[in-house]
Amino acid sequence: MIRLLRSFLLGPSKKLSPVPAKRLGIDLTQIEGALIIEKEFPRPQWKIVRAWVEKNIAEDDFSTAWQEIAWDWLCQLRERLGGSYSVSQSTNFLLLTHRNLDAKQSILRTSETAVQLLVNWLGAIAEKRGHGRHVILDFDTIENYYDYVSYFYTPDTGVRASGGVFLRAGYQHIALPPLPRPQDTLIHELTHNRMAHLPLPAWLNEGIAVTMERKIGGNKSGRLDRDLHRKHREYWTSETIIAFWTGDSFDDDEGEVIHLSYSLAETLVDLMVQEFPNFMYFVAHAHRDDAGQAAAHEVFSVDLNEIASVFLGPGDWTSGLAKKAKQ
């Protein structure tokens, strides 16, 4: 089914898009202060770049300008990384990778499929916003990956271990470590990318991302079975579930807690999609401040407690959230 869907959406495999002509001739190295070297990599200073664009580029050319800026940025990274790295593009994406032609095409096809299906599912709230293509950085070594992403973390938080990350700062983009099959992770992070403008609760954001990962990539590693259901019933209480609603459980040091959090998020999204055809309106209105409680009342006329009870059984699943909000 997945193969047929990809074929229907994308048609036969196409060659990568050609290198774009620099119609505006933008070069980041020629804009004062726009590019610095920090933590081993060229880092665009996006506030300076944006101010330069607004001052020097006609509004009708903003889209072209940001396409050229993003391409030049990736070329600067390619020069730093050397080796077999290259920059490729498709309709909606720019990709910096060390992989061969077939692998590049596979990544770009998967990316185009993901954003198209996300828009088909959620409508306008998942459409592209802003100028410039989505950017994907696919690193060849774990050292390069962590050297690059460490720039986006503070000394207080430290660099979190990850199998891929959506970076929100500046020009939003995705960074991937060396993975034998990066498509599932890429689908997950692309979903975060398209949802970034919404103030979503973490559980809803992750639930949609895992659902998309399963729908497009066919990843069934976290699918619910009897044993996993038992673990949910044993772990979640009126106290432990507070961290799920606030998003803290997705950052827990315990791997089992994170696994259960992602699984519960996916399960709740599945339930809501099946029971409530206006799920997209819930996504558009849900807010992290109350975990989506007000939106559930407004859109579904039910409490999150009722939805959670379908899976976890009767219980007090949201009163702790209300107490937390009052603190």
C-alpha cells in the first residue's frame, strides 16, 4: 500500500533538480557579519541576514533571495565538511548529504511524500510557511553531527543524545546523524517542522509525528500489543501522567518512560482521529499551556480525561494537570 501511494503521489523516479542559477548573486561571505565560524562550522547570523534582505531586496524577490541564501549556506557547510558531501534540491527541499545518487533521491522522495500527506491530512495548518526550502543536513559521522548541533544547546542543558533533531533557531532545519535508513526519523522531524508555528502540547506534537512515521514509513516498532498495554496500565497514575501532559516525560532519563510516553501519545492521536472527524480543528486550537484541554472541550465537547480513560481505563487523569496550571 505504501509503495502504491508513493507511486501515485510522485510518479516514476526523477533526476535531482539542477543547481539553481544565482539570479540575485547573493553571497553570505559578502554580507558584513552574516557568517561566522563557531564550533567548527560556518554559522549564519540570521538576524543580520534577515535585516540585509529586507533592506536590499525587493519584496517580490524575497522568495528567490531566501532560496539563494539557503543554497549558499549549504555550500559553505559542504566546503567545511569536504569529502563526498554534495548539495541537492527538490521542489520543497535542500539536502546536504554524503550519500550516493540513489540514496539522495530516496531521501528527497520520502520528504516530498511526507509533506504532501501531512497537508492532505491536516489541511492548511500543515502548509509551508515563510520563504526558502526546507533544509536537511545529513551527516556522515556522529562526531560531525554532535559538533554541529551542540551550537544550539546552552551549557546548562548540555547536548542531548538524539537520533535526529529539528532545530528551530534561525532558519529552521533538520539535522540527522549517520543512520542506515534515515527515512523514518526524517518523517518524524519533518512533521515537527511543519507543525512548528503551532503552540502544540508536546504529547500532541509527538503523537502526530509518530503517527506520520508509521503511516508513511511503515515503522511498526512501537505498535501496541498486550504486553505494552499492560505496561501502560501499570505505570500511568494520576500523578505520573502529569509529566505526560506537560511534556516532561518525553525528556525523562528513563528510556522506558520515554517509550511509554510516545506510545501513549500515538494511541491518543489514533483514538481522536477515529472518533472525531474534526481532529484537524483540535490541532489548530490546542495549546501547550493547558495540554489541549480547552481545545478538547471546544472542538470535541469532551474532556481529555474522557479520551484518556478509553485507553487507560476509568481514572483521574487530568485533575493533576489543573493543579499544575494554578501553581
